[in-house]
Amino acid sequence: MSTAVVGLLGAAIGAPTAVSAGEVEPTTAAPNVAAAPAAAQESQETVYVFNVGSKDVTLIDAANRRLRETRPLGASVRWLSNEQTYWDGRRIWTYDFPNDQVQAIAIDPKQVAITKTISGLGKGPGHSLVVLPSKKKAAVNVAGDNLIAFLDLEAGQVESTVKTGAFP
């Protein structure tokens, strides 16, 4: 089974933080809820498990390590990492390549839904999308066309492309 596992904590209270499968890291922000017994209250920290094969996302309560639900997403999220920036302050940016065509997708962590798509980037596969320091632009590799596409996230369009060597 092909499954991309990424934990994102604190979606309800701040910027998501990526963690590896099987581990849960504490968030630095405190939840905006009154203290209550752990058994009586679900944590606001959520682990998101993006399932490539079924194109959905499983939500797990981080504190109790219990399944909350699985929701359809309609995209195969393959890679998010604390080694790359994917958070623009409101959305998780990543990529997919349905029908071998690379597209950038934005996921709202509160809705657990794709809220923006920038399609027509070129021939797949893709391997990564990185939000640039301004948080308004991103770069995504389009391996089948040997290029990097630079995106304007707010306008939802390609700003420019740069040709690279084979299969970036």
C-alpha cells in the first residue's frame, strides 16, 4: 500500500508542524480551551495522515492517539516535510500530478479540503513544492518537462519557468 504519512500539529491553533509517522511533537502554542480531564476532551492538536492510494486524509487526535475521522481529499499528497516550507500562513501547499500533469494544490487544514488549484504546470511527475520566504510565491519541479515553475500563489498562476537538467 502506498501511503504518505505526515503529521501536522496545531492546525486549529496555528501553523502546522510536520512530524514523522509514529511520533507526536508538542506544539509551542497553547490551545484556546479551558483545562478539562483528558478523557472528557479531545486535543486540538491533530495528526493528518495523507493517504496516497485512497486520496483521502485520516485525522488523529494527537494527545489521545485516537482516530477522529477519514475525509475525502481527491488528491494524492506524496510529500510534506519539516525540511521544506509548505505553509503560507493559511494553507498547506503541495502538488499532485493526476493524468501525469503537475498541479499545485492548497489545502485548508481547518476544512480539510483543497481550496485552490494551479493546474497546467506541465508533464509529471512532480517531486516537491516549496513556499518561498515571502509566503506569496512558490517553486515546484515539473520533472517530465525538465523545469522549475515559479508560482504566484495569490494570483493562482505561473509567474515564470526555468529549464533545468534532466528530470529535476
